[in-house]
Amino acid sequence: MPHQVPWLIFLLPLFSFILVSFILRPFFNHRPKLGGYVTIAAIGTACVLSFWVVAEVFGAPGHKLEIPDIQWLLISDFSIHIGLMIDSLTAVMLVVVTVVSLMVQIYSQGYMEGDPGYHRYYAFMSLFTACMLGLVMADNLVFMYLFWEGVGLCSYLLIGFWFHKPSAADAAKKAFIVTRFGDLGFLAAILLLFYTTGTFDIEELHGLAIAGVLAGTTLTWVAIGIFAGAVGKSAQFPLHVWLPDAMEGPTPVSSLIHAATMVAAGVFLVARMYPLFEYSEVALTTVAVIGGFTAIFAASMGLVMTDIKRVLAYSTISQLGYMMLGLGTGGIAIGMFHLFNHAFFKCLLFLGAGSVNHSTGTFDIREMGGLRKVMPWTYATFLIASLSIAGIWPLSGFWSKDEIVVSSFANNPILFYLAMITVFMTAFYMFRVIFLTFGGEYRGGASSEHGSHEPHESSRVMVIPMVVLAVLAVFSGWLNVTGAFGAFMGHGEVCGFAEGFFGILTHPLPLISLLLAGLGILLAYAMYSAKWVSAEAVGRAFRPLYTLLYRKYWFDELYEKVIVVRVLVDGLCAALDFFDARVVDGAVNGVGDGTAAAGNALRRVQTGQLQVYVMAIAVGVVAIAVFCYLFG
């Protein structure tokens, strides 16, 4: 393979951004969809090249390609090189990012049609994809951090795409600010690494950790700092609050953020720097505990949400917790395998939600119902994705989710029980959405900026990407039925599922997980379809718990009204203002007042009368004479 091919995967979306933003604008009036076509062509080509790279990596020694570096900066003996790290982890992420992004861009041709910001949307999406590709291919922490911040910038621009809506502008600012707290930890870890080792090169850092040169407290703090960055980007507890509000952006943006870019960046970061975690038990345990807690914590809020996109947002947070749990208890292959499968069915779920919104004009599942009859393609694909995320055999989510369950059982029983409860919750809230959205009779809808108020199936340009993703949601998990994915990632067979197609029958935990998922689906059916149990009566019986979950444990109020207003504004900022006004300004004003008073006193000496000056000179001469006589 020519060395230029991996570079093109990153550069093509970047060139697309430049073309759409600055060069092709005069042609948009005559060709209103030109920006979309350019973006799709660029990302489609990058997708084809990504599969080529996967094939090359698969056949390369050690599943790694050697790509020559380019010297970027040379100062005396210090140099920074621009280089690519193309190994199995990178290859998997290239496929995930380009395939999901391509499906989203094709789908957006229908969803964003007629929007006045159509070309701006595609320019931002091109840059978003380019930054994520640069992040996963970077071979040193400087450029990884550069693209890391680029991903954050693009998410800000896309979440606030409809900036004329105050809710969208606020959500964009919230995402940008909250993730900065995590990024501060990541930046501190990078600086500490360079201070300790003198290098930014990722492979060199891996080697130092494996050799024990980078160890002890320093290694632990570095790993915790890196994980802090991942907590922010991947919306892990307690920095999870930005992700549900990010639903204010266009639905295809939500799909890309939740499936393959922004939130996947945090999981990828932990996987890329995994040797640093592997040799720090404290850091690895922290990853597993935060992930396991986040999984059940977010799933609990998904149980009661009425906005279909917010249900999916909490589902994403929960599944990201699963991935962190997999990384913390099982290793790179397990966590990344769930990221790989999750990308396809989560992208499909958001595109399905967008299709429903495009048809009904609302995201409120209470105003839907009966859409299975008029939107059969959307229903079928959404159902497949829901079964997959619930972990129903033999769909893709089953294979990766249950590997995490097995690994958590082997390493931490408490986290295992949290994971199993989350299995039940996930199945329940996803099929709650299914029954309320597609079952029963249509309950209304709302006025829609996209067109007709009557429910209808979406156009082919929106349906075809959903069908492609549905196929992937069924079959992507089969890549590890014989342990092939784990072997490709360099971790051999994963969790004992390598005995063949019926290998799961030899392990009881997947069967127990299936049973719990089935019970979750059954309960959702009993409450929202068959009406054997009244959902309203359950809500009244558990009103305090329902309120706690619906208000999201009051975390927004805690952060915005207590920490920001009471602690920072009324506390710290007020104290700093007092210090500035009374101490700093007081000292400056005191010096000024003293100088002015001295000037006023001296001004009185300047009377302008010659006899007074002569008298002063005479007195001075006499004083000098007396001093010389006495002491001379």
C-alpha cells in the first residue's frame, strides 16, 4: 500500500470542509445540494480507503503498518514529527468513523433538505469527521490533543447549529464548558508525561510503561488524568450532564456524536493508552468502577424520559459505561468490540428517531403511536436496533455486551450485578419506546417544520442508510463468534465464546442475561402494550423515585444553582471581588490619595512671593551653617 493512502483518509474530509466553506459557495444557488454531494464523495472515498487499510493491517506483521513521519517543528535538538499510527485499533476505528459518517451524510440529504444552513451543516460535518479521523490516527499526544480539541469545537458548532434557538445555544455552551473540565485533566497528564519522560510519542510511552520506567504514583496520576479527558468526552459520571442537552442539534448530528465521533473518542483514548492503565491497578479499577456505575446510573434515567432522543442519549451514556467497564475488567478487545457494534445500532436508533420526527414533527413519544402501520421500514430497522442494544441473540449487541458481563463477573462481582441490572433496564426502556412509538394508535403529533403533519414513511435517501445499518446491527457481532476480532486486536480469544456458533450454550451467564432482557421486554409489553399493568399507577406508587429520575437526580440544579451560583459566583467570585475592590484597589487608591495630599501640602509652599522665597533660602543657609559648625 502506498504510504499516502492513510493520509488521504484524513485529508479528504478536510479538503471537503475547505471546498464547501470557501471555494464552492458561488455555485450553491444553482446547485443547492452540491455541498452534500462533495461531502458524501469525500467521506465515501475515505470509507473505501479505510477498508483497504484494514485489509493491509490484517496481513501486516503484528497487525501494524509502518508509515514514515513528517518533521513538523525543529528547535535545536527538540523536534516534533507529524506521524500516523496505523495498527488494528486504528483500523477498527477508521471503519467505524467512515461507515457511520457516510450513512449519516447520505441520510442528511433528506433530513436537512430545505434548511437554510444546509451547506454550513455539511462543512461542519466534514470537519467533524476529519478531526475524529486525525485523532484516531495520531501517533503522538500533541496532535492527538489538537484533534481532540477539534472534535470538541465541531461538537459545539453542530449542537448549536440552530443557534437562533436559545436552548440550542445553551446546550452547545454547556457541552463545550463541561468537557473542558475533563480536557484539563488530559492536558495535565500530557504535560506530566513530557516532564517525566521527555517524549510525546505514544509507542515510546507504551514501552516505558511496559518496561517499568514509567511507574508508581506518576503512572497512576497520568492514567487518571487521561481518564478524566475520557470522562468528559464520553459523558461518564459526573461529567455526563452535557450529553442529554446535546439533543438540541439536528438528529443526524446526534447520531454521529453518539455513534462514532465525540463520545467514542473517550473510549478510544483509554484503549489507545491502555498500557498505562494496565500497569496501574488503581487507574484500571477507577475505569471499571466509573464505567459500571455510569451504566446503571444513566439507564435509570432512561426509564422515565418522554423525549425519544433523550431516552437514546441516556442509553448512550449507559452503553459507554459498559465500554469502560469492559476496558477496566477485560481489556482492549472487549471494550472496543462493544464500541464497534454499538456504533451501528446506536446510529440506526438515532436515524430512526429522526425519521419519526420528520414524519410527526415531534420527539415526544406520548404524541406518537401506531407508526408501525405507516412507517414499516423505520419500524423494522428501529426494532432490529432495539433488539441488538438489548442484547438479544444472535444480534450484534448480544456478543459484545455479554462478553463484558462475563469479564466483569470474573473480576468484580459488584460491577457484575450492576451490569446485569442494566441489562434489564436497557431492554425495558428501549421497548417502552417501541410500544409507545410504533404500537397502538396514533395520538397526534405536533406542527412540523419539515412538512406534513400526517405520519408517513421517510424518503428512500433516509431509509436506505437505515437498512444498511440494520444489516450491520445484525451481523457485526458475528466477527468475534470464533474469536477473530479479539485475535485481530492482539488479545486472542475473548471470554470463551470461541467454541463456535453454539459456544454460548456452554456458559450460563449469557443465558441469564438473555432471560433478564426478555423480562425487561415482557414488562414493557405488559405496561405499554397489553396494559396489564397501569404505567400511571406505577408512577403514582413510586412518585418520589419517579420524580428523582425525571429530574435527573437534580444534577443540573446542583451544578448550575449550587456550584456555579452559590459556590463560584456568590462565594469565590464575591471573595475575589472583595479582595480586588478593598485590597488591590484600596492599595492603589491609598497611594494615589497619599500622593495627592502630599502635593496639596507642598503646593502651599509655592506662594509666588519673592520675599518668602528669600527668607526660605536664608533660613536654609543658616541651617546649613549651623550643621557644619556643629558637626563639621
